[in-house]
Amino acid sequence: MTGKVYGLGLGPGDSELVTVKAARLIGATPVVAYPRTQHGDSFVREIAAPYVPATAIELPLDTPMAIDTAIAQAKYDEHAELVAAHLEADRDVVLLCEGDPFVFGSFMYIYDRLADRYEVEVVPGVSSITACAAAAGLPLAGREDILTILPATLPEAVLERELAQTSAAVVMKIGRHLDKVRRVIDRLGATGGATYVERALNPSQRVVPLARLTDAEAPYFSVILVFRDTD
Amino acid sequence: MTGKVYGLGLGPGDSELVTVKAARLIGATPVVAYPRTQHGDSFVREIAAPYVPATAIELPLDTPMAIDTAIAQAKYDEHAELVAAHLEADRDVVLLCEGDPFVFGSFMYIYDRLADRYEVEVVPGVSSITACAAAAGLPLAGREDILTILPATLPEAVLERELAQTSAAVVMKIGRHLDKVRRVIDRLGATGGATYVERALNPSQRVVPLARLTDAEAPYFSVILVFRDTD
């Protein structure tokens, strides 16, 4: 007998935007695992706080900033084995994820390493895509709209090509790419239809028309919504 | 004093995939409004069932199938006025939405009609986009992936152009467009990387590789996930 692992999407940050299912599973599962930064912070552990019982075995996973280096991959190997050790002892594990586990999260690196060997259930969460739209009061897509989701880490030319072709886009994980993304949107003449959303639906949320944003940098948890008339 | 309206995303169908916030608001708000089909069914009312108190004033909104006709627009005018009547009497209203309110839902037609006149709060929900990925066990996007969300109602040539350009796509609301979408995916040689998901995370869920799907038609609540190697 081995345990089961649940990948739980906990939404954009407000503990009330956790699903009833994720809240129940956090309370009922012996091991609660979550990523932690090198500074010892865990945003997703904060989101889960109201639901983590005092009896939980906590398993913080120290997560590297970069993901494509050999060091980072070795870290994910290590995390998978830390989780697997509990599964082998027939203890179920919940793995907490910001937003949705399958949209630009680090969960998929552990998923890739465990899904063939153990039972894994993914519980979807409110993704930052729809959280940002709700925060800004801007419907994302209706009728025959096309919606494009782009990470801000893409090369400038790729961002420009993609944004030039779509009527609605969410550019994710702005962070230190703010200048690049702004340049591209400016060149496309799309600044008037662009909205910057930082920490959607969190107490420190900011929603600012891109044309009025004077910041030089943005946090990782920020997006730019771009709506253009392409007809 | 006028009431406030909440647009609540209730997720893909499982009542446990409702957020803690939406569950609380359903229980605490005097008027519970929801779309209802011409047959008198309301899928979203079923999702909400565990959270609707016996004391709620229920406001079913008979919703047309088509959305772009003058008759449909008149219906949405009528719905907005039904909701507004409660707001004018200083009663708050929750408006229940399948999935997320701002992703291909009928909520935005009422939102357009009320947001200028009343306080409207949108509470995001688990969208069918991520629910289908969770059901299929297929991560949607990571690292520098681009994700395209397309309604199956698009003309065949537009679908083909969009799918030819992206490495990951979710084609929504398959319904009677199954043949058309399948033809396009076949022509692009992408059938091997395509998965059909029907009623994700509901008891009647089906996940079938597109290559093995023999159905001639699909329900409205079905999507096809398409992953292609475009490098």
C-alpha cells in the first residue's frame, strides 16, 4: 500500500478563494507539502493557513528561483523523493500550489516525477488568469473571442508576434520583464487597452491602466491584460 | 441605498469545487439568481444546492440558447431589470455562474447592463479550462509555453489558422462543432496530441484520446485539449 498525492490549486491568494474540496483535503491529509523560497517564505502556506490542522506533518520544499538549470532539476528530484518517502509509508500528501497546479506552476515538475509511480489527483484552483480579470472588472472572452495566455519571459519578438495576432491576451509573470512587455504593447499601439494588475484579489492588490503605470519593475505576481480591436 | 450584486464563479460542476467565498456568499445573500434553460433545468443551481439556504429568494432567469439575436438581447435586458429590482429594494443578489464569470459565460451580458449603475463584485471560480486539464492529467502550460483558448464556434479557417500557430490550445464548447474541430486537428496532423474531455470532474466525466473518439456529437460542456510540437 502506498499513499496518494493531491496537487491542490489554492487560487490567487485570498484564503476564501480556496475551493471547499482543497480546504477539506488540507484538513484531512496527514502530510502538507509546499514550496518555500530561499528566504524561508511560503505564500501558498499563508493561503492555506486557516485549513492546516495543528497535527499536520509539514513538508516545506525549498524551491530554486530558476527552473531550467541542472541544479533546479536536481532540487525537483529531491522534492519528489521527499514526497515519495511519505507515500511509501502509506501517508497521503497534499501539495499546495498557488493558482492552478497546471498553469505555469512548479507543481508540474513534481507531477512529472511522481505520476507514473503513484496515484496523483489534481484539484484545480482559481487561476491568476481569471483572478486578474475579476480584479480589473474586465471580461476575458465571450462569444467568438480568442484568448491568448503568454508568459512575460518570452523573447520580445515572440511576444510582439503573438500580441499582434490576438484580440485578448493575458501576459503573466511580469516581474522584471515590465519594460520589455510595455515596449511591445506600445509599438502595437495597444497601451490604451492594456491594464496592469498586481497581486489580484490580495489586500495589496493594484489595478492600474498601463498608460498611467510609472513603475520601473513589477513583482512576479503581476499580469497585464491586453484587449485590442483586431477586426 | 441599493444592494450589491455578486457574480459568483461556481466551477465546473462538483459542488466541492466551489470556493469557500462563493459558498459563504450564497448562504448569506438574500437573493440567489441563476440561468435556467428553456426546459427548466439549471446546472449551476445544482452545483450550488448544498449552499442555498431554505430562506433564499430564488430568481431563475430563463436563458435563450442563442446570444446574438435581438430576442436574446431583449432577454438579457429583462434579466438585468429583474436583478435591478432587488438591488433597488436594497437586497443584495448573488448571480450564479458555471465555471468563471468572465470566461465564455452569459454573466457578462448582465454585467454590461448593471456595472455602471450598481456595485458589482466578481468572484472568480475554477474555469473549465483548468478543470479539463486536471481531469485529463495534462499540464496546460509551463516555462515559456503559449496557451490559446478558442471557442469551437469559430469558423473552420480561423480555427485552423490559430491551431497551426500554437503549441497548446483548449478548444471550448465543442457541442455540435465536433466534426469541424476534428477535421481541422486532423489536417494539422495533431490528432495524436489531442484529448477530448466531456463534463470534466463531474460524475459523468469522459476523457478520451481524440484518435479513439467515435462520437458524432458532443455536449456543450466538452473541450478538446491540443498539444503540438511546433519547434
